[in-house]
Amino acid sequence: MAARQPLIVEVTRGPVVESLHQVMAVVTNELGSVTNWWGNPQFLTLPRSAIKMLQALPLLESGAAEKYGLDDKMIALACSSHHGEKDHLAVLAKWMEVIHSTETAFVCGPHLPYDQTAAHDMIRRGHKPTPLCNNCSGKHLGIISTCLHLGESPAGYDKYEHNAQKRLRKALTETMKFDHAKTAYGTDGCGIPTYAVPLQAIATGMSALINPKETGVRKSAAEHVLRAVKAYPFYVAGSDDFTTSVIEKSQGRAIIKGGAEGVFAGVLPEKKLAFAVKTADGAGRAAQVATAALLLQLGGLTEAEFKSLSKFTMPSVTNWKGDVVGQLRIAKA
Amino acid sequence: MAARQPLIVEVTRGPVVESLHQVMAVVTNELGSVTNWWGNPQFLTLPRSAIKMLQALPLLESGAAEKYGLDDKMIALACSSHHGEKDHLAVLAKWMEVIHSTETAFVCGPHLPYDQTAAHDMIRRGHKPTPLCNNCSGKHLGIISTCLHLGESPAGYDKYEHNAQKRLRKALTETMKFDHAKTAYGTDGCGIPTYAVPLQAIATGMSALINPKETGVRKSAAEHVLRAVKAYPFYVAGSDDFTTSVIEKSQGRAIIKGGAEGVFAGVLPEKKLAFAVKTADGAGRAAQVATAALLLQLGGLTEAEFKSLSKFTMPSVTNWKGDVVGQLRIAKA
């Protein structure tokens, strides 16, 4: 498929367009075939955290989730970039207990919670952030749980040759229909490999979650992931968040997940569609606005829902006093 | 001048180019004529905080700085986007005292100090940020001081029709050789107008600071600004900062200032050159890398200085554990 014009997201200040973002997007049907696109669908990119729902498949397919009796909040956290709020950390701590693991097993490194209230609370108490606060800690607990269930040592689970990464490459290769053993990779913010794939492969991968041709453990794992994320969107991100709000407001008609450097991916189960979005320059603000516009166009959000989420879908630019001085919007073609 | 290819700043992760920024740049000689450029020199943009040295001219030209006996740390702060560190706030508080003003006069709104240690310290003590913490508070004190010296009420100094803004438009029109009374404007983060100007006009404006044809109060004001910024780079930004480090390391051979949405502007007095830089998508990370490369090319930084500032000039991408997993760099043409 030839490249087309990308979506342009404008950042205005008063009557002036101050900055411009180029955003690529690909839409696939439930079988994973491309049905529409903006920009270059072959653009090689790193999906980062946008495909955590696919990275959670081995946790379910291996039987680990069942063995440890993980509840759907935990499954949602396995797919999350959580904000480190009290309720997130409580469920994660319970999960650690269930598998008799500790934070020393985590390779993801610490950072202050994304949630400002939680972060300021830690600072006030003089607490240092731990790896559990890392937005990816649920994904890491999923990987560690799978290893323990299969009788493997989780030590070195971030390494390319560890069985944990082999399982992830297998799941990603099968769902994206793109060979992950033959592509370049970088190290994600949380320490594990993230693989270079064409943008359209990310959308195809998401389609696997709603593909009627999937069977057996893959099908039930996909259904489980979507059920958990739909039931507990707070555990996929957090308070005052675009991803959480879209899933909640649409009641699961749009299930989305963001990743660093301007990536979004998701499925619209009722519309039998999936999508992937990437800002060429990596800006998350533009990926969010483009994803919102795409969801409106595809029917993942109704016009009323889109408007009620205007804080995220049509964000304002404000000054330090809080006055609205500009906006982010899709440029007219 | 016709548009040329912009500079491309790549963000890599492992062997993969994950994101790409387009950066425009214009170089002018000491008379303000364009000598070199990348991208479109006519690109209409908002200079934001990158021209604070020009915005400080009325403070000096009006005689306000002299009347109030402002020292060179205060003049540097008038040109600053300071980080709200203890030493910044102490000098700003002294300045407020000298002019018998209080923070209620400020329109800039509060935000936590940019400096993380200072911000965490405020959070720990349960202090709320005040307008003095705003990175622009020095500029605002300069504007208020000028009003008071001239016997004007500073009230409403952020309004387009206030004498303070008329003075700023006059100084910017004269230095940039671009009519600010006839161009669109937006509201800056700190509440005052920021005017839409071609990128090359920003470079031309900076040239006015080193233009040998300037005379009288303009010339002495320009020399005073450069002298103060060169003597006190910490008061122009703060600890662990690209701008402060470049001015310090080059011992004033490169005097630069950044602004929001990916703008940089500066002068190289010995080389008799000025420049302006703007990332099309507004990313500060790319503007910084492009500015560093430009300074190296123009001789504002020696190769040894550029390397010793590698943290800023050739920044690494790190994961949460602190491992280097990629870098920012200028793409090979």
C-alpha cells in the first residue's frame, strides 16, 4: 500500500498555528487486513506499551493466570501503564504475594507514580519510588508469574534469549503476522525488548483480539484480556486519563492502549475493527488527538461521547494561570 | 529566500530510529542579514521566551534599572526562564523589595519550580508555588519596574493596549525589523502577548544585540544585557541546564536562550553572528540538539566544549533503570 498524507495535528495559540505534528494511522478489519490508512502503513516503528494486551497473552495461554487465581483487576494491570495510585499498588502487592515474589525480581526500575497526587504524597512522606510504582510493573508481574508457573527461573527475563522473551516473540509474531525473530529491537523504558514492526502489523496484531478465526487458548485468552480491560479500565491507566476515560465512556466499544513516543493501538469489537496510530515525532499529545478523531470517525465513540471527553479529545492549551490560550486539533485537509 | 531541507533530529532506540523531528534554523550576521538557513526562514512562529533578552531592553533603556540600582543578577533574571531555585527566589525577592512591589502585581500565575530539588522541597514542606516561582517572574518584575519608574500603574500590564506592551512592541519591531503592530499574537504561558514573526526576524532581532550600527541607549542596553547574562548564566536558567551550561562553558562566546514549543535564539558576539531555531512540532529536545549542532558548526562551542557538554549536546535516551538505550542526533544528510 502506497503512503498517503498523514493526519496533521495543529497546536494553536490565539489565531496562530504554533506547532504541527504528522500522525500516521492504520485501520484493520477483524481478520487483520488493512482497510484504511494515513501516512505510510509500512513505517517501521516500536509499539512500546501500546501492545500490552498482546504481551499479556502468554500469562493467560500458559495457564499461569488460572493457576494463581489472578482476578480481572490483575489481568487489567498486566495490560496496563498504570499511574501508581493507591488502588493500583494494593492489587499489585496482592498479586506479588500470591506468586510469592518480591520487587527484587523486577527489572523495570523505579519512577515516581504518574499520578500527581500519589507522587506528591510519596515525596511528602519521604518515600522513594520502588519498581512496583513503575507504570509497567503489572506487565512484569505477568511475565514473572508465567515463568514461575512453568517452573522457569524468572532471573534475566528481560534478556532476548530468555524463554519469557521467546514466548512474547511467538505471540507477537503470530498475532501481528510479522516475524519477530528477524527484526531489529530496542530496549523499552522498562528494560525488555520492543521490536521494530510496520505500523500496520500493530493494527493486525490488535485484530487478533477480535478475530473470529482464532480458536482454543488464543481465543479464550483474547476474550479474557478484553473482558478484564473493559471491566476495569481504571487498572489499565488511572484517574483523569484519556485511555481509561475512553474505555469507560464507550463501555468497551473502544478498547485502547497508549505507548511512549506517540503510539496508540486498540480494538472496536462491535465495529469489528482494530487500529494503530503513531506520531512521527513521538508526541503523545498528537497521538491522543488523532486517536480520538479516529475513534469518532470509526464509531468507537459517538459524537456525544467525543464531546463529553473534550478535555482529552479536543484539548485546550492553557497558560499557567489556567486561561485557555489555544487548542490541539486535526488540521482541515 | 526559498525554503531548504530542515535539519532532522533522530531519536533512536537500539538500532531503530523511533521518532524524527524537523528543525528550522536561520543564521544572521551582526547587521541582521540572513547568511544561512535550514527549512523555511519565513516560517511564521511565536518566539516565546527565546527573546527575553530583547524583552528586557525597555527595562534598561527607560532608566528603570539604573534608578532602582538593579544589579546584574537581576538583569540576568529579567532575561531568564529561571528554575525557581533558592538563589533565584532570593534575588527576585530582593528586587521586589527594591521597587516596593508584591506578588499580587504579577499576572504570570504560579507553577512548581522547574528545579526538581526545589519543587520536591516545596511539596515536602506543604508550600504552594507562588507567581515568584514562575520561570518568567524576572521578566514580569522587569516590566513592572519599568512601569513604576515611568509613573504608570502596572495594573493590566499584560493587556495589548497597556503602555508596557506598546514599549515591548516598539523594541521588538525595531530590533527584528518586523512590524509588531500589524501581526497576529497569542497569549504566552505567563499571560503576556507573544507575536507571530518569521523565524528569520527572531535571528535579526538577536543581531541587534551585537549590531555595531546601534547607538545611544539601545547600544548600552544591549551591551548591559549581554554582560549580565554572560556574568550570571545561572540566573538565566538554573542548575543542570543546557542554556546555563553553554553560556558558562563558552564563557559567553555563545549566549543563548530557549523558549517553549522548541525555540532557541542567541548570539555569538566574537563570530558576529546570531541565530534562531524552531522545531516544527514544538519539541524542546530536538531544538536543543539542533542548537548544539549549530553552535558547533558556527564556532560558538569548540569541539572540546561540545563534547564536554555531551549530556546536553548528544543526549542519551535512558530507560527507568538508567541504562542508555538510544540517543538523539542530527540525521546524516
